[in-house]
Amino acid sequence: MTIKEHYDVGIVGAGPIGGYIASELSKDFDSIALIEQHKIIGKPMNCAGLITPRVFEKFAIPKEKIIQNEIKGAHIHSPTGNTLMIGGDRVHAVSINRTLFDQYFSDKAEKQNTSLFLNEKILSIQTEKNMVELTTSKDNKISCKCLIGADGPYSKVRDVCGFPQPKEFLRGIGAIVDNMSLDPNFVEIFVGERVAPGFFAWMIPINNEGTKARIGLCIQKNNNKSPNYFFQRMFKEFPTAAYLKKAVIEQKNGGIIPLGSLSQTVKDNIVLVGDAAAQVKPTSGGGIYPGLLCASHCVQSVKKAFNTDGFCPEILHEYHQGWKNDIGRELSMGIQFRKLYTKLSDKEFDKYIKKFNQPSITKIISEKGDIDYPSALLRPILKKTPSLIRLLPRFIR
């Protein structure tokens, strides 16, 4: 591959967001640089790998080999062992091979003449004469008219270029385990202070037999215990231990999830997208769908900027307003729901899981529930259970 020193667009981070942007821009530009700090795209995998079928449909992604298992519902377990079953009637989500998912976009971009730099960390970022100049760990000097930071929760672009920080970070840990006996149609969710304070733990079957799964949990960053402390407890304590008696850990990883989308995602000719911009669902920690949705707005704005007087960076600001109009309200409401969620005690978790465990309510959740747009449940649930109104943040009342 011929390495160019100057590019129209430099993209830091070759995860699904950066890879998607590169694959879309390289259809119209032959001067795109995609820079990834890891040797292999998609590894290590720091993701639960659960998305909706909508992602494949909206972004024209082939399902073959990427989808591992179809999920039709969830069992939500309270601290005392009460279980709420939702769904079961149709496919609500799919577990994916995240490595192949990420590589689909970067492979597509590279075939369209994107210059791919692997195993290169960004050491410095400087702006000079309307150009952004990058220095990498391999001492490559890369300059570009437009820089896109899709470099995840630890975003170097965000920190060096003075963007605001996410409102909150979750600390997480996950593993791929074998020798399980799960219902392959259902995800297992566990809530409570002793399991995953401030968030939840999960078990996602990733094969049709339910023998292999991705398990994990997240906790609030300010917790004085480590994620691994709670992970070890999953194997020892009720109610999670019953599912893990014979489990064999094959692979283990950790990471952070940024919550609270940034108030500024464009600065001059520099743009932030995806986890770097905390474009993540606060209720589930999922960033693939909102990240790709925001990335599509980024692509539109970048193309328009380059089609105006050679390159007009002011047009990039349309990206921020575009994604805000599209999914900003959903993400903001998610933050409000999260504030409410983190205030619930174990006793209240038990109370409301019992309260929801009636056919009329589970039917509403199964019919109206949407992992990508959880606020869609708000109105029908309140109509059926008006007593919940007192729990809602003031802005929703």
C-alpha cells in the first residue's frame, strides 16, 4: 500500500464507527486515512455484542457469519430471585461476532482505497494552516483537512483537542464462557447492589445450544470495589451462581463505557463520533446503533463540507445538530432514566419487578419495547401503571 502524507480525511479508530465512516467516505474520496492502535481490528473485544436486527437493515450489513444467535426475550432477575420474563414471541436482538462485524467495515473501506494504519497510536495532534497534523507511534506524520475522532471511550482526539468530557464513566468486565446451560432464546439480566451496583449483570447466549455465552457486568466508576470483585461474586452468590456452576472461562476483558453525550462534537475541522462523543444508550450501555446513526450524519456533513468551495469546515457543525435532532432526545431521556435507576434500592427492584410481572404489562413491554428506543415504552407503561408517575424525573411529568 502506498502511504500518503496528506489526506482529505483522517479517522482515528477503526472500530465499527470509524470503519463505517471510512467505508462511506471512500466511495467519493480516494484520500482517506484510517488509523487503529491495535494490531487486529475488532480485538480485543470490549463489548457485550448484542444489537437489534435494525442495525443490519439500516446500514446494509450482511448477516452471514456475523450473527451468532437470535434473542427473543429476556429474564430479569431481582436481588431476591424474582424473575420477570419479557418477549419470547419474536426476535428482538441478535448476538454478534464483534470482530467480524468491525472488520466488515474496515475491509470494505480498504478495498475502496482507504489507507489503513494498524498498530499505531496517536502521539500528538496539532493544527496548522487549516490542517490537522498527527504523529503516530511509528513516527508517521499524517496531515488531513478534516480529523474524525472515533477512538472510543478513552478518546485521544477528545482529550487533546479540548472537547468536553462525558458525564459519567462505567467500569465493566466481561468474559466468554463455555459449558453453560442457558435458554438460547433469552438473555439473563441481574440487578441489585450485590450484583452490579449502579448498572446490571448479563449473560448472553452466543450459540443455538445455549452452551456458550458472553457474561459480564458494569459498575459506577466511583465504587470502591473493582469490577473483577463483582465478577468473581457472580460465580459464588445467588442468583447468578446457579447459572455458572460448570462454566469455563475462555476469554476475559475489561473496559469503560462513557455516558452522557457531549454538548460539543465539532471544533473547527475536528469531529467526534461514537463512544468518543459518548453517543451511547445510558439505559443499556450499547453504542453500536446510536454510534452508527450519528456516523451517518457525520458522513453527510463531511461530504457537504468538501463539496463547498473545496472544503468549508463551518459546514461540519451541521453534523452536531443533525445527530441531536435524530437521537439526541432519546439519549437525554436515557440519562434521566438512569438517574432514576441508580436511586432504586434492592427492595424497590424487587417491588417493581413483581409489579411488572403480570400478563397485561409484560405484553406491553414485549410489543412496544425497543432496545434502541427504550423511551417508546414510557407512555404505554404509565397508562397501564399510573402509580409509576411519582418515580419519574420532573422533566418527564
